Amino acid sequence: MRRVATHRVYQVNTGDWLSFPVLELDEAGNVVRIYPLAEEISHTEWLPGMIFVSPFFIERKGSEPFSVFFHRLNQEVACLPVSSLSCRAYWLTSFNLSALEFTSESRIIAL
């Protein structure tokens, strides 16, 4: 079991934004639990910025801006069946959280 915390999480399948959450991931990398970060928890990795929780693989297409990336993900999830699929977590590194925009160093890393 791996535990990570971050500034913001976006749940692609529900459209929910969460502030300062903790995510628990199983050995395969699937998200098994999300809950608020109420206090420091031992063996929790802090990943600054933003994490997307998604039932499908996500990637940035070329140098698309965040607004286009975000719109595309929401269109893709609308095509999925209503049933809840297992979700993976994707960390957006070097992301400008205050401007909600990618930087030239931004990467999307599957956790």
C-alpha cells in the first residue's frame, strides 16, 4: 500500500475537486481510498501540485494548454459507461497551481 498527499486532486469520473487529500494506492497502482489530510500521517509521500484520478490513461497532447487538456478529459469520460471502473492516479509535475496551467517542465506521471 502506498499513501500520497497533495495540494489538489481532480476526480475525472465524478468531476470533483478535492483540496489537501490523501490517496491510498494498492500494489497495482489503483486508487483504493481518498480522504482529507487532517494531520501528518507517517509513511505518506508529499507530492506538490495536482493529481488527477482517472479510470483511463491520461496524457497531454503536444503542448496543449491546461484548459484544452481538461476539456478533452471531460469529453472522454462522458463516453464511458456509468459503472465505476478502477482508477489510477496521475501526478502533474511542475504544474503552475495558482494559474492552473502547465509549464514547459510539466509532465504527467502515473503513480
